[in-house]
Amino acid sequence: MREGWGRNEPEIRPDRAAIESLVAAAFPAARIEYYKSARGGLTNTNIEVGLSAPPTRVNLRLYQGSPNDAGKEAALNALLLQRALPTARFLYFAKTNPVTGEPYAILEWVEGARLASVSQGLTEKGQRALGMALGAVLAGIHAISFETAGFLDAELCVETPIDFRHEAVIAFLRSCQDSGVLSKRLGPELAAALISFVEREGCWLDAWLGKASLVHADFNASNILVRRGEDHGWRIAAVLDWEFAFAGSPAFDFGNLLRPPLGDKQAFIAAVARAYQDAGGILPDDWRASAKIADLIAWADVLRREIVTPALIADAALVIRRTIESPR
């Protein structure tokens, strides 16, 4: 999924002089050897920049979303590295820049392949090895806890609390329906079926509403870099793009991971769950049902964005239908 969604905002295309001025703030003695667009998320602009001196290659990240999200990602970066969790190190961060006026960062360039591409040709043995590596990392992420669930500010404090209990979730979905957005984008029949389903089954999420954990909120194969280790096993090189992170239930990250195609690889998912528990993560008895309910909430939230593409709507409808037909 995501491959055909398209960007939320057009990429920024600064010229060489602009890139030189931004990079010089962190590496004044380095000369730019090349620059080119880099793969990344659907909101911000990422530019691969080659330098004449170490670190020789960096990711120039121009933020196009909320300035708070940029500051939050920078603060999370320091916390994740302190916990020895794999992510791309921020080498420089500024709240504004002379080119766009928005925040920007220079990140280390992490070598690795996107999990989305690697997972396509894996044997069951490979799926298990990769799943074990990912489950341990995910447990480490969720070990970071907060006093309450909610959206985080740039200081990693809960700025806006969120209630994920069944009644609150139903109220949220009904508000999306009352605004007309669900019927407009899913069609009246599927929108009504979604709300009816969560009314019946949404209590499954209540089993996973303990202490609020750090939730990546976009934990999918496009944001995970992997590479072979020295023992020819798999390791997680980096989990990228933390701007949507919040404090809440781990179910939301598992729900994202259960989307196709990764969610259809049973050996992989079973290994993730096993390694997660081995590393101290707690899974409720029917964790898959909890995760799928959480993901329905996430899809509804995505669908109410001002800009959504036909491909995104099609994927949302696919997952929602599949969940309604097979919730566990």
C-alpha cells in the first residue's frame, strides 16, 4: 500500500544555491557533490545530498506539515537514540530556514532496503527472521510510556488528550459520518457498515488501553529500512518518519502492520508477535482483533483529511471491507 497514494503537498525543489546555504549551517567546510530527490513520506520533502567531506551523504528534510510535528520529530529522535532504537540520527535541526521559512533538518543517511521491497520475495524462514528483528524493535518503541493518551507537542508532552474507549470511538466515527466525509469517500453503504461494525465489535480495543505508549502511527513497510547482519540474518536499520507519532495504544502500530501485503504473511506476523512478547511487550489474548479496530479508526482519520487521492480511498475501502468480513 501507499505506492500510488501520491503526495499531500508537491515536493519542494530548491536550486543548488539554496541547498548549499541550508547544508552549510551544519557542514560549512563541505562542498556539495550532488543532490537528488529521495524517497520519503507523503508530506515532507527529502533530498539526498552528497558531500565532499564526512559524513559524505545526508538527507536534507524540508518540513511541509505542522511546525509542531517537526519539533516533535526532532525531540523524539534524541529519545529514540538514547534508548538505542534504530532511526536516522538528526545531525542538525532548525525551526525555520531562509528558503521556505519552515523547519528543516539534516539527517544521517541510513543504508538499507525498504521492508516493502525486501518482503516480497522472502521465504517463510526469511519472514520469521525479519519478523523477530522487527518485533523486538517495536517492543522497545512501545516501552516508552506517557501518563495519558493524546497528541504530543514539541516537548513530548501530551498537548491534546484522546479518549480511545468504545463510546468515544463511536462518537468520533459518527462525527465523521455527520460531516458527510465517510459517505462521500467510501459510499453510504460501506460508511454505514463501518460504523455498525465498530458499534458491535469496537470494544475489542478496550482490552489494549492500558498505560499509553509511544505510537509511531505510520508503522508500515515503507517507513522501515532493513539490512543483512554479519550473521546473514536480518536487522532493522531504521524506523523513519515520526512526525505523526502520538501517545496511545500499541494496537495502532500493529493495525498498520497488519494491512496487506505484510498482514497476509502469517509467518512474519507470528514472528513479530513472538519477539514482541519475548522483549517484554504485552499482547492481549485477541490482539489481532484489537489491532484491526484501531486501524479502522486510523483509516477514518485519514479519510477526513482535506486532500486524499483516489488510490488512498481505494486502499482504505479494501482494508475496511476485509476487516468487516474477517475481524480476527
